[in-house]
Amino acid sequence: MGSYHDLRVFQMSRKLTTTTYDKIISRLPSSELYALSSQMRRAVTSITFNIAEGFGRKTLKDRIHFLYIARGSAYELEAQLLVCVDLKYMTKEEIQPVLTMQDEVARMLMGLIYSYEQKI
């Protein structure tokens, strides 16, 4: 079947992580270090980590479970990005490239989940 490293969604989630750190988290005020910034770091890295963890599990059902967790983290990141706009830390235009990438990762995860669920 290959390695999770070969999955496009895994590669894209890593790119989402670095882009979120570079374009968003690095621009948040220091007052958010232990709040929004910390939550955002955990959410975006959780996507990649849960894809990997799911592939380390024994059953397909377990793999699907971790992919759902990754998908949930993608939506958590989306909400955090929107809060950045609400708090006027950034504009909608500034977060849009990351939102687009987040949406693509969430869609790819759902496609992978669906394909695995068809095998159960």
C-alpha cells in the first residue's frame, strides 16, 4: 500500500503547517502566545500528526478514526483563522490563501476517509 509519506494529503498538510506558521502565527501579537497562537499551532500540527498516527494503527477502522480527528483539527484551524479576522489581527484577504489550503486538506481527508469506509 505504500507509506503515508506518499499521500498527497500528508504532503499538503505539512505545507499547510509551514504556511500557517509563516503567514499567520508569526504575525500574531505576543499577547496571543499562550492563547490563539498556541491553539493554532496545536490544531495545524494535529492534522499531520493524526494522519501519521492513523497509519501506525492496526486496523482500517482505527486509521479512519484518526483521519476524522485530523479533519476535525482542519476545521478547528479554519475557525481560528476566522477569529484572527474577527479580532482584526489580519484581514480576510491575508488569511485567504491559508483558508484555501485548509479547505483542500479537509476535502482530501474526507475523500480518503470515504475510500477507506468503502473497504469496511
